Amino acid sequence: MKFALRYAGPFHTAALRSGVATVCLFGALLLLRRDLRLRALLPVLLVSMFQSAFIALTLWALSLGGVGRVAVLNFTMPFWVVLLAWPVLGERVRGTQWIAVAVAFAGLLCVAQPWDLGDKFASGVLGVCSGFSWSLATIMVKRHRSALQAMDTLGLTAWQLLCGTLPLLLLAWIIPERTANWTPQFWAAIAYLGVIGTALAWLLWTFAITKLPASVASLNTLAIPALAVLFAWLQFDERPDEFESIGMLLIALGLLLLWWTSRRRTLSGDAQADAKANDPTQTLA
């Protein structure tokens, strides 16, 4: 995404990325002769709205700030999912999870640096908002899982992207940006973002989030911010400052705490289920 922004503005890039992905997925639906009907209009519109906001806000943040810090702020998504899953899905926040959220919030402040009101602060706010939008899309998928599961995963993802592409096209048309430079490098970046980074990635994410608990699925993204920081250093020579480094470490620690808590709870639940299955009184009952 950062590479593509060398050649076009964030909203044009977002619309192109989402548009290419939409064409790919509907093409796959036609080739595979899958059902093209939209069966759950309202849930699909809700999810697509937050997904398109995530794409637009991420690119806007990247146009103002570095790859590493924006990626780290994007992937505060698991914390927002944990907090939102409580009132919306009834998945309560307990014990160690509160510590993890507090540690991550401290890290978020260090990375966003609200005391610096320049482009760094603006990109930080946009990065946090993009992560929050992603978490809302995740929660909406879980909230309306029964309705969405009536659709094929490929068809569901295709319709989500189509509904999300339309407002992105409108933003690209309304908001003035520099003229796109249609070089082969830009086309290659858009092709990668559309086919691999959006069509395939969102298809896999939709599959995961409809099959796993929201908190568990979101925590499987742990490696991405670390890789983004590493590749931003290697490709763009972006080196985090002292506060950013501390904040990234705190967010990583918070993510690990959340993962450990979820893992421990999963293992405890499995052990209880096994014990119940092996209890002869339960069997007789």
C-alpha cells in the first residue's frame, strides 16, 4: 500500500484495490458456477461499510505516516474486538484480559503520541480508527453469523467487497487528490493489493471469523505488525523513535497476554468437556 501511494492518492488507491478484488471474486463465482444471490442484505451492508472504512482509513494513515506505526495501530483490532465482544456478543472481559488491554492502551498512546499534533499524530489517529473499523466489521460478522452462513463464503466476500467498493469510488470522485501516475509499477502494486492483499486475504479472513470465536480469530494476526515493522525498516528505511519502540513492545506484550488468556481458557474448556464425557454419572444421565 505504501508503495502504491507513490503513484496515486489514498482514496483512488483504495477504490482501485477494492474494485480489482471485487472483479476477481465475482469472476471466480461465475467460473465455479456458484450462487450469485445476495441473501443477507442488511448484515452484508453493515460489514462492507466498516470494511471499506478500514481500507480507506488505512491508506489515508499511510499517506501521512510510516508503515510500521500504522500497521501496529491497525492491529490494535484484537483489543477493540475483545472490548466490543462484551456488550455485543456477550463474551465478557475477565481478569488478565483487562491487564492486557491496559498495557496495550499504554502502548497505543506511545505510538500515537497525542502530544505531537503534526502529521505523526494525524496518521496515528487514522491508524487507530482503521483498526477500530476493522474490529466493528469482525463483530458484525460474528453478530450476524447465522444469517451470513446462509451464503457461500466466496459469495459473501464478493458481495461485501462490491458493497464496500461503491462508497470508495464515491470518495475517490468527491475528494480532490493528485492525478494518478499509471506506471507499470503502480499497476503491479494494485494487482497485488487487489488479488492477493484483498480478494484472497478477505476470503480467508471471512472464512476464519465465521468458524472461530471473534477473540481467537483476531489474535491470529499477531505476526503481521512485527513483519510490517521489519519490512518497513528493510524497504523504506523507517526506524521507529524511542516512544514508538516502547509503544510497539507494549502492544506486542498486550497481544501476547490476550493470546495466553484465550489459549488457557480454551484448554480449560476442553479439559472440562473431556472430564464430563468420561464421567460415568454424566453418561448415565
